[in-house]
Amino acid sequence: MQTTFGTGQPGRESTDLAFTDPLTGLGNHRRFFDKVDRLISDRADDPAPFTVGILDLDGFKPINDLFGHKAGDDILIQVAMRLRASMDGYSTVCRIGADEFAYLYPMVFSEEQAAEKSRMLIEILSAPYDVGERTARLSASVGCSLFYSGDETTEILINKAETALYHAKRSGRGRVVVYTREMEEAAKRVTRIEQALRRAVSAGEVEPHFQPIVDLNTRRTIGFETLARWSDRDLGMVPPSVFIPIAEERGIIGPLSQLVLRKATEAARSWPKDLLLSFNLSPSQLVDQNTGLHILAILDRTGFDPHRLEIEITETGLMTDPASAEKIVEDLRRVGIRVSLDDFGTGQSSLGRLREFHFDKLKIDRAFVSSILDDRPSEHIIRAILAMCEGLGMDVVAEGIEEEAQADRLVQFGCAGGQGYLFGKPADADATLGYLRDSYRGALHAKAI
């Protein structure tokens, strides 16, 4: 005899379970797709608009780590209860990821109304959550898309909502973004750039350019920072501020970085042996434990002395995974590679990081240098950084120097190194070699006099 529970129909319970999130009791991603599919089908003859939204909890992982997974589950259950209670008789909410929820508003027809109702959900979720004897607070980010045409599928609508959610999270916590045509064009452009960049990296078409780093007292060149430059046959010159973030987001940064480092070390072999080569690592490379091995393999292949290489990392890169970053830094320093902290003062790390990571050099961000002549706070910050580095035995380079008066003020404060357009713009390998020939010819001539 077959026994069923709760439904009176064989197999009905297992079907319901397949569409239900076991933790919260909400529908799962299968339920959500099914609901949207049915609504699109119902409106095939008269495609009246409706809204799809994806809500992601901001900062849920730190709360999970702080209070524990049991507390995290309790919070998710409370989130689900609040979202369910906020839905009207027509609407649906489902849990489609670890801390991601999707909702369907069949009767929301405009972008303005979608944004307004989504902001209401964020407000509802911002109230404190009970976690045992303590409370926790959360914010949420939302991306929405609207159904306008019978040509749109459930997958297309959800992809658009996810794109909007991505923009919401990039612009800060607690934001709502509704998908627009402009986003679609931007997304297509990013995809075009990504595809062209993959081809360029594979073909070895991204080139290193080099910007001088000088001794501010003598104006003698002491090294060069490597900067990636890319010109595409169809897209033209693509700024690094555009293609580097895309390389980061789409997983191309590793091969791109290795290509540029190989070309840079090959070019720098012919420079005077006392010149350093400075090279930037991205945040994602600091969570990849193969990063150090890749760098050492390139140095071995090109025959470049590790003692002449200086790796620059940012405060943001350190904070992504401090334990991983620390291991990579130690691996590099063990073979004689110097490590520099770039853009100091603009990231999220604490002063304690300077002690923990044993940096060889610190680079003062251009934001402070650009205002050094007319902004007293910037002046005091630079003085404090210089005093701190002297106490820690670290070299210092000020970035973004464009005026003689800025260089003079930095020398007056005791800053030894400088970099910026005043001393030279980034140039390719051939132009850099010509710059060095002229510099050393001038130095030899001055000695003769």
C-alpha cells in the first residue's frame, strides 16, 4: 500500500520539495523561473509589463563569520518572513541563492514604481535582526528589470536584473537600480572590449610603457613603473582605466599581467643595472597562490635579476584576503623582490598592516600631492606619512607630481622619491631606452665639466 502525507496525491509532496527552499520555506530558483515562465505565457497575446527583481543582502558573509552559521540561518529565515509579509496577493518572492532573493511583481508596470517598491523592501530589511541576545543590522541591494516584449524570455529578464544588481552593488550599499537600454549598450561594449582583449593578450599585443621614478634631490632616475597600454585595430586606444577593470572582472588579469611583466623585464635587461623596475599586482592576483610562481618563472625565463624588481600592491588588494596576500608577499621578498604599498591613504587597510607586511617602500597617492600647495590637511598628512616611514625604515615615493613647486615642497618635507608628468610621461620601450641614453650622456657630460 502506498502512503502519502499532507497532499493526498502520490508524488505531490516530492514535487513541492523540488520547488521549495528547505531553510526558509520560500520557493527556490526553479519555482521562480516557473512563475515567470507562466506569466510570460499568460501575457503572450497582450504583453503588459511586469517587474522582476533580485535582492542581495549586503555584508551578509561578515555577519555569518561573526555570529556563526546558525545565527546566519536565523537571519535568513527572518529576511524571508519579512519579504513574504510584504508581498501582495499577486506577487511572489523566492530564495534563489545563499543570500539572494528574487521577486515577481505582476502588477508593477513602470520603472518608477519598480524602484519605489524595491526601496520599500530595503527599508523593511534594514530593521534590526534578533541573534540570540544580540541584534544585527543588514542592508540590501536590488536590481530590477521590466518585461515589455513577448520576445523576452525568463532568462533574459533575470540576466538584466542581475546586470542592474551588479551596478547597484558597485555604486554602494542599499541601492536600487532598474535595468535601462543604456546599461544594455554598456554591457555590449564591455563584452566587445573583453573579447578584443582576450584576443590581444593571446596575440601578445598589450605593451608595457614606463614612467620614470626619480630622486627628488638630484633628479637622477632611479627606476621606472610599468604601465599596460593597449591599442586595438577596431577599438583604437583603450585606456587602462577601462580595460584593467574588465580584465579583473572577466578573469583575464592573470595572463595580461604575465604578458606585460615578461615584455617589461625583457626591455629592462638592457637598462643600467642600478635601475629598478616597478610592477603592479591586482587584488585578484593577491588571492591566487600561483602568482609568486608565475613571477619567478618569468624572471627565470627573461634572466632578469629579482633584486631589481619591485612589486606594487594596493591597500584594497591587501584587504581582499590578507592571509593570502601576506604569503605571496613573503614568497616574493624571500628571493629578493622588493614590495611597495601603492596609493597609500586611499584604501581600507589599517596602519597595523605596515608592520605586518614589512613593505620596502610606500607610495603617497597623487590625491594628496595634487593639493599639497593649497590644502593644509594634505600637507599635514604627507608630513605624517614621511615621519612614519622614516621610523619604519621605509623608502617613500610621491606620485602625481606635475609642478616644480610641488617637487620643491616635497623635498622641503624630506621626501626622497618622486614620480609624475614633471619628470616624464609613460613611454614605450624604445622611447624609454632613448630617454636613458640622453640622461646618462648628460650625466657623463656634467661629470666631465
